[in-house]
Amino acid sequence: MIPYNRHTIEKDDIENILKALKSSNVTRGPITEEFEQAVADYCDADYGVAFNSGTSALYAAYKAVGLENNDNIVTTPITFCATVNTAVMCGARPVFADINFDTGLIDPIEVELKKDGHTRAIVPMDYAGQPCDMDAIMDVGIKNKIWVIEDACHSLGATYKNRKIGCIADMTVFSFHAIKTITTGEGGMVLTNNKSLYNRLKVFRNHGFVYEPKWTYPYDMVEMSLNLHMTEFQSALGLSQIKKIEHLLEARQTVVDIYDSLLDPILDGIIRTTIQSDVQSANHLYTVWIPPEINRDIVLKELHSRDIYVQVHYLPVYWFTYYKNAFCFKKTLCPNAEKFYNGILSLPCYPYLFTDKGYRFIDIFKEVIEKCRKMQ
């Protein structure tokens, strides 16, 4: 069986987790603080706040900028639903800006057109590990006094115009889910250079509490929130992984380079998602677009029947039943996103794929494509 993605946990990672489990703390403590600082330092950011998931990190980021009823966010429909769900949970309405078909990334011109007087945040998402056009998006945010929260859950380790993702937006949200660049099993983090936002993030991570040692009762609850802490043993895994992130990124790049060389002869109408010249992708996904004359759904089912679990990223968020019912979104809202979805396919992409079964996949993929071509 070949999954579309998988984690990379090695002996040193396991040893680091065991040390944490034997320490006096297992919930958030000094290892988590060290992990936060390590990720912030790697990304050239001032502050990092760790959470128990990327979803929790998104939620806290929205709460930190005061997202509430009558506000909206402008974001992409080509993203995992958590990007939007957490804003809706704050009472906000999602406004969808269409994408650039070649890259799958939100179009800054569309962002400018879709924002209005109720827009509290612009939320670009770095699809497949490739950063969005952050200069253009930040310009829209700064000019209109709108926060920019970058959903970088795919792009830890990526760069935009020689700057690390994590230091550009007002807040940048990472995920450490099992199949991301580095993993803590589940987990996330928000990076920021804004001390006020940093302090608010810490409040929303911990039940809405603020602390004052001189008080008789040492804390007060000033906001409504939840327990969103990361554990020490998760942080220990993350700390081990961030120390070798460049090695993990190089391993992903090797997979991409092999794909680019081996798939070229068989693409013939199948389009590789464009990587812009001024970025370095984190290569979370390797995506191709299957043209209408080759039925993408048949290709997917044929590969699944051979134990190769390719995926589709993503169904436009507003096509989900909840969003159709709650907000009356209709199809044709974002034509580029819908065309993109109808043909996109994520091929297996993870470190060391081609030292395992990856070469066999290339042969099978070629066979399936040729079979599906003949079916038309």
C-alpha cells in the first residue's frame, strides 16, 4: 500500500519523547517553551505560541484579532475546512476569493475585490506548501487596516522572496499533524512579531485566563475560551524534528525532482501545479491537474483499487452541505476553484518515497492514465 503522505519519525525522535515522559512535567512546560522559541527562531519571528492542533491555532488567531458577529474573513475555497470553520465558530461570515488556476493559490486581485467594511482578516492559504503572493496580500491588508492571518499549515520551511514563511503576515499558523513537514502527532503554532497579539494568543490557549502573582487568587478569566495546550511529549517530538527540518525538506525536494523527471514523458495534457520562481515550496503535496478528457475520478478509483491512495485537495469549501445550508452559497461562485477541483489529484509525496515503493507507483500511474485515455 502506498499512501498519499505519511509521517517520518526516527529513533532520535522516539528517544526525545521518552525523556519528556520521564520528566516532572507531561503537560505544557519548559520543553514546550523551548519548542516555541525554536520554531520562531527558525522562521525569523519574534514569538511563537503552541497549540494542540492547527485548528486550535487558527481559532486562537481569529479570537486574538477580535473576530466576531458581523465580521467576515476573505479566504480561499481551496483549503481544508478548518480554515473557515474556526472563523464561523467566532460568529464571522466567510467570503471566498477565487484562486489562480495555475498555482491553486488565492488571487490577490480577487482579495481586493471581495473585501469590504466588515472584513476583519484576510486569510491566504499556502496550498500544497507553496506560499501565496504575500507582498500583494499584505499591501491590501495594510492599505485597508485589515489583519492578515496566513494559513501556513502546509508550508513550514517554505520561503517567499528569500524570507521564511512565519515572519511576514501579522500572524502565521502552522500545523504539526502527522503528515506535515514536521510532526508532533497533532499540534499547531501561531507565530507573530506583534507582542500584543502574542499575549492574547496565550490567553486564548488557556481558558481565557490572565495571571497576576500578587493577587490572592492568582488568575482571572477575562475571555471565553478552551484548553488548547500542547503536551510536553508532543513538544519533545517537535523539538527533535525542527532540528532536522532542513533534512526533511531536502528529502521532500528529492521526491519532487524525481517526479518531475519521470512524469514528464507521460503528462501530455496533465498539468503540474505551477511553482512560482520567487518561492521555495515546502512540498507538502505533489499535485497534478487531470484534463476533462481523462476522467479524474476514474483515475483515482483505479489507483485506489491497486492500493495507491492518491487524494483530492480540495473540494471548494462552499460546496459542503453545511455551507450551502448556512450561507446559501451556490456553485459557480469561484469558477477557477471549481475547475481546479474537478481535475486536481495529489500523488504520493513524503520523504523517502522513492527508496520504498515509489518507482512502482510511477509505472502503475502511467498504465492507469493510458487506460483512462483509451476509455474516452
